[in-house]
Amino acid sequence: MQTVPAASPIGARLEDAGISTEIANSAAGVIRFVIAFLAVYFVGRAVVVPLVNRAMTRRDLDAHARKPLTLITQFGIIFVAIAIAFGFGGYGNFLVSMAGIAAAGTLAIGLAAQNVISNFVSGVFIYTDKPFKIGDWIEWDDYAGTVEDISLRVTRVRTFDNELLTVPNSELTNGVLKNPVESDKLRLKFVFGIGYDDDIEQASEIIVDEARNHPDILDDPAPSVRLTELGSSDVGLQSRIWIADPGRADFVRIRGEYVTSVKQRFDEEGVDIPYPVRTLEGGLELGNEKQIVEPAE
């Protein structure tokens, strides 16, 4: 019976140790696989992972965003290490077969889990584009709240009624999302309605003075007033003020205090804040008068 010669130095050494050629070749393949896998894996951990960490540091990603991206990088290194190790181990045909099976499986899983994959990809975009971060107050569609957690599939938002919303990431990346606290300043607008007989200049001065007197309203940019509406019963004066380091609580508190102080000044100086008046015209006719006045039997 003709023996199969050893295919590598490792197999030859094993064969010289008294192991049969077939077993020696199989063992040599396993040894090459392990050596190649460990070499690629440790090189990837020593080179690729630090590069990814430095890239995330340059983009100033939060700690919660770095963990899943680092995990994805490590899985990628393991996948590449296994693919290369199969080649070095002499399992080329096996690798091709596995690749075909994996491709078919990936297609089937992808068709069955389109929403999950869409949310996963959206989560990656949230990590890289950073439209918001934990602690930000965001608004989208008919919802608003403070971001409590961001994962690769969902984002958890706490509403201002203390309700927890678990939002698929694709809903936050496929539509318009407002982040009022992204910048270090936020402009607030409020329309004060005064009567047609009131002095517009006087009312405007009161609105600006109260903004300047509030400690949390910025002087630069300066407060301003614009006449924006001529309503059926009032003249609308829109106040525009700026606050620093905005948050939802600061927004509500400052606006409430400011509007209250302006209302009090209006009352003190006789500026009227009218309310809509409805006048009903016409008459009321009574039918079948004879039946109404006749006594009941």
C-alpha cells in the first residue's frame, strides 16, 4: 500500500516520531490552524483595538458608546483570525463550504430580522454621528424626554411625566429629531398679547427690562421684541431671549419666572392683556305660541 508523504515540516516531524502519515498531516493542520489563529488574534488585539480606541477618543465618544464598538471590533478580529487560520491549516475547501453556508444563513436571518438589523445599523449611526447623548433633552414626532440609555438596538427616553419610552433606534434616525440642548445657548420665544389701545413702545420696554433683570437670561445676545401678530382682540409682541447651558428644567423654570414678572409689570403699569370676546347676534323665535300658553289638561 502506498503511503501519502507528509505535506509539511510539522507533519514530517510527527511522522518521524512514529505517527502515521494521515494522522501526522491532520495534526499538522490543527497545529498550523492554532498558531495562525493565535498570531492574528494577538496582533489584532495589540494593533487594531488601540487604533479603534484612539479613533473613538478623537471623536470624543462617551463610555457607553465605546463598549459596544470595542466589542464589535473584537468580534471582527476573531472572525478574520479564524478565516486566515483555516487557510494556513489547509482547510481551504472546508472554508469555502462554510462560507457558502454562512452566506445562505446570513441571507435567511437578514430577511427574517430586517427591523433588528435596521435598528442595529441605526444604533451604529447614533454612536458615530452623535445627534444626542445621555442626559440630553430630545423631541421627535409627538414625543419628548431625557435620554437615559443608548444601546445598539434601542434608546431609552424618560418623559417629563416620568414615563420610560423604549424607542427603536431607526425611529430616531429616519425622521426629524430636535435636540434643543446640543449647543451651549438656547433661544426662547414667547408672545405677549396687549390691547389695541395700549402703548406698544411701553410694553416692549417692560418686556426687555424684565428679561435684563432676570439673572439666568443672557445679555449677549441681547433680549429683543418684535411685533408679530395683529389678532382679533390683541397685538402680539414676541419676546426673544437666550439662556446658557440649557436643560428642560431650566427652560421651563426660566420661562415661567420671566412671563410671571412681565405679567406683574403689565398689571402695575396698566398694560392690558385682553382675552377673546365673542359677540352673538340674532334673535330667538318661539313657535306654536298658542300651545305654550295653554294650560295642561
